[in-house]
Amino acid sequence: MTDYVAILSRRYVGKEWWIKDNDYATLDWLSDGDKPSKATLDGLWASVQTEIANEATAKAVARQAVLDRLGITADEAALLLG
């Protein structure tokens, strides 16, 4: 299922819009210009999914690098941070 909120938040930064329950039919475009079509947003979904996955991977790698520098495990870090 396409996540219209994720697409709009990432690809239409600075634009004003409102959507209910991630349902394109409820998308109210408040900014100047034309509302993006459902087909346009659906076409962007794969690249947004890839972007989200890449960000999650980068975050996990960075987290592991910090743990490695500290010489502790994720479980040990969780205990320290309570």
C-alpha cells in the first residue's frame, strides 16, 4: 500500500496539504499549484521506500559503530540508558 503521507512529506517539502487516513481521495492540496495525481504519487513510492530503507540501514550502521567504539553490546547500552 502506498504511504501518501511519507511521499508528500519527503517529496513536497514546504507544500501545505491535508490527508485523512492516508487515503488519496481525501487529499486536500492547500498550496499553490496543482495537486499531484495519484499516479504521480504512486510512481514515487518505490524511491521513497528505498530512501527510508537506506536511512534505517545507515542509522543501524552508525549505532553499531558507536557500540563498537564503546566496546559494549546493544543490550548493555539499553541497560545503561535504562
